[in-house]
Amino acid sequence: MTGMRQEIRFVRSADGTRIAWARHGHGPPLVRVATWMTHLEHDWDSPVWRHWLADLGEHFTVIRYDDRGSGLSDRSPETISFDAWLADLEAVVSASGYGRFVLLGMSQAGAIAVAYAARHPERVRALVLYGAYLRGLLRREQTQDQAAMAEFMFTLTGIGWGRADPDFRRVFTSELIPGGTEKQMRWFDEMQRVSATPEMAERMYRARATIDVSDLAGGIAAPTLVLQREDDAAVTFDSGRQLAALVPGARFVPLEGRNHILLEDEPAWPRFLDEVVAFVGGTAQDEPASAPVQPLSGREIEVLRLVARGRSNEEIAAELSLSVRTVERHLGNIYLKLGISGKSARAAAAARLAELIHERAAT
């Protein structure tokens, strides 16, 4: 992605599972809750997700992570459950260092976003839900035939997921991006294979089918935007409408089209982006910038003191016996922790140091 880089790190969840998370872009923080079938590294230049990452990164500092059992996160965790997914989100939020942020929940991750927003209203500045639902497959009313078909699909996932022949995985691909090009479909077929083992894919599929947050949606205090495609084959239009009806004051935006994952050349993509940016901007008009949770490290304070004295990156590197690249990394972390960006970030960081010194002297 030209001119934009991601920073990948790891954090341990409550049960010790290592979760891979990444940060890129600039602007107010936006945390995207993990869905299944992701891989932080492979998604970065993909023909399916590239525009999501690039365009959101132009407006937000994007925090995203791989689900437990997939991508760069631990691939064989003991526990796959809703509570574990919620704990993973809490761990990533803590590691990111932001106090308040926009929370984005897509598809099955929407339920986790709903639960987090209901339990941590002080952290969520705005909630954006796209293609989301309240109840998983096994928590909805079903006929006997539908229940049998669900069990068949669970079993078939464990058998066919890792096969070299992508015919089985194409079933999921065709449901999620039926209007995709052959290149996009082939990429998504392969992403499924590399994102998780067949056993883990089946476990995640079964666990997500038991999700039910219908009793939590009414407790959300954050301004909420719900977007749903009118002909989505993976999540019905009614699912999005019902979700919006339960969240107090939620704004509902129908989007034309049938791809569950919005593709770059669809008219609905710029509409989605405009709606999200406008909504989040509207909720933050009179709100100060998000304060970081993580304090500056001793080394970061040393770097910042030299910045305040007008030193260049090269001069700081020489004085502290560091490489210029390490100084740049420290500065990037400082800017993220202080919630500042843009051309004036260096001056703003120096000014913030003066404020911190003044605050310490006053206590």
C-alpha cells in the first residue's frame, strides 16, 4: 500500500492466548473487531481488503487483529467462545493505548462489538455496525431441514477446508462476494485455507452459530450507525434492520448490492465510507481528542525532550546512540500515544511534553 505501513505487535489475552494486532493510518482511533478468515499480513495487499485498509487509514488510526485460531494469532487455542473473543478485544484495546475510540463491528464481529459497547460505554465514542446480526445460525428459528443443513455444513467445513482443491471453500466465497472478479474469488479461496486449519475453521463456525446478544443491544449508550446491504446473501436485510431497531437511537443506512464484503468498484463503497466519516465526525464535534491509556516510556520521554530542544532525528540518534530508524519508531509510538498526527505532530508533541512537566510540578 503506497505511502502507508502497518505495525504488527502481539498481546496475550486473559487466558494466555497470543493475539496478533496491527496499527496503521492516521487520525482518531478506530478499532475493527476481528472476524474469521483474516490474516494481518496477507490482507494488507489483497484485492478484497486493500481498499478498506487504505481508505479507512486515510481518516483513522486503524487498529485491527487476527481472531484467535487464525492468521498470525495463536493457531490452536484451547478455548473458542464468545467470552474469549470479548477478552481478546479487551486485550487489544488495552495494548493499543487509547482511552476512547470508534468501534467497527462487521458481520459476526458485530455481536462482539455490541457486547463490548454495552459493557464498556466509557470507551466507545461511536459504534459502527456493518452486515451485522444479533443471533447466530443456531439461535434463530429454524425448520428441521435448516437445522440438518447447518450441521452438514459444520461437518463439511472440517473435511473440506484444507483441501488443495478450493471447490468447497468457493461455497463460502460465492456467498460473501458473489459479484467478485475471478481474481478476487481465487484470492479469497486461498485466504480461507491460510487463515485457519480445517479443525479450527469448524470450531469457529460452530461457536459463531451460538452467538446471541439480543439482550445487550438495548443497553448501548454510544451513538450507533448500522449499515446493511439490501440483497446480502450472507446476512439478511432484516437482520440489520432488527439490530438497528433494538439499539437506542441507532441510525440505519441501507446500501444497494449483494456482496457481503464491499468491493472497491461498487458504488456502495464510497457511500459506506462517506457515511462512516460523516457520522463519526458528527459525534465528536465538541469532544476532546482521545487520551491515551499507555504512558510514555523512559526512552520515549528522552526522545521527546530532545525534540523539544529542536534536535533533528539524526541528532537525536547520535546523542542517544540509536539508529535513525529506531528514533522514527519511538516518535511514531509517541504520536500514537498522544493522539496526534499530521505535519504539526512534532511541534504538538513538544508542546505536550511541556504540559506534562507542568502537571508533574503542580502535583
